[in-house]
Amino acid sequence: MHFTLPDGTRLDYDDTGEGPLAVYAHGAPLSREVEAGLGMFSWEPVERLPTHRFVRYDARGHGASTGRPNPADYRFDRFAKDLVALLGHLGGEAPVTGMGSSLGCATVLHAALQQPLLLDRLVLLIPPTAWETRPAQAAGYRKVADLVEQRGAEILTALTAATRVPPSLAGVPGYPPRECGVEGDLVPAVYRGLADSDLPDRDALAQLTQPALLLALADDPVHPLSTAQQLAAILPGARLHVSSDSADIATWGERIARFLTA
């Protein structure tokens, strides 16, 4: 299925089940297909719920969705506007649960602030670098954008393959990713947009009162535990679970399913 945004971007999505919406946004530079290939965790427990309608979509510029080579299109707040528009298109029953990992986590938080009454629950997986840790990560993203422009998109795959695997992800069969969910000509724009992004201000986030489930890794520098811990302290309705190995990560689908039905 797909939905066309006002700027002509087409978002491709899967829509299963019936009931209140639970919508999931993936991380960058992945897609639904690439993320599934990681084997990091399974959505089956959520898909089996008879109580919810579950939607997963490819963000603009990722996977089967379309995009433009414009860095401003790939800022966190732009992705959030896309999510708000997609939810408007989907309609359906309230309450709506916003779920996302990494980039998707940022997307959900920005969307929750853009439309405070839109989301009833939050599921935030592997929150990205933020605030004090963001500038160093942003500098790395800009270097990736420059390298891809100079040497082609293949360099991104090589850089990813050379990434040190944290112990918590050592047992994940498809990690690090063997392919990119972004077309080569869009990679520089995507990475520059991410470099110009950050999570919302802490004081703004403290106004979010929705129940929130935070799922984090103990030792991943790209998704530092410090961000998840700060979010757990900032968000009034948050609870945090930290995983140190792939066996515990594999429980995330069941944990999310329980959270949705609690």
C-alpha cells in the first residue's frame, strides 16, 4: 500500500489487523526489508495481537518509498510531519501508539510534540545520539555524505561492514547490515539531513505524559544508553529495559505486545 504526501513523496506501508493503530518507523539508513534481514527482533508477537491494527512503513527516501536529494527532507522534524500525515491518512480507531527505532524513535518524539493529542502510547527503541553526544555523530554523518559523493555509495557498505560490533549485538545474525535501504543518489542528502537534526529539547519532552516503553542496548555508541536513560528520567510515564545480549533483544517483540495490551 502507499500514500502520497503533499510534496509528491510516496510512503509505502504494510497494514495488518484491526483495532487501535500501532504504527512503527524504522531507523536509518534501513527499510522494512533491510531491518527484517538483520534478524534483530521479531514483530510476530505484535502482528498476532487480535486487539490492534499494526502498520509499518518505509520513511521517505528509504526502501520502497520515494525521496528527493534535498537534505531538509531528512531532518527529524520532517520525518515527524510525514508520520502525522500518514496517521491522518490511515484514520482508524484511537488510541494510536507511535513506535520507532533510532531515526524512528526521534520521528515519534517529534510527532508527539507536533500533535500532542495524536499519540496515546510511545514505544521507543534504541534512541539515537542526542544533545551533548549529537555533534560528534553529526560530524561523522557529514563525513559519510562527503565520502559517498566522492567515491560512490559502495563506500557506505564498506564502512558499515567495518563497524565494531558491540557485545550486545554480537549474536544478531544480520548485524552489521549488509545492504543499505537508501538509493545511492539520495545517501548524501539523507546523511546531511540527519546531521542537522537532534531530539527535541528536554523541557519540551518533559511535557509528554503518555506511557512510554524504552528499549535500549547496554553498549552501542551509535545508540548510547545515556540517551535512553535521560529519556526515561525526562518522560513522566516512561519505563526502561536495557538489553546486554541478543537473546534478551529477541524478547522485545513480546515486551512490546504486553505493553500494548496492558
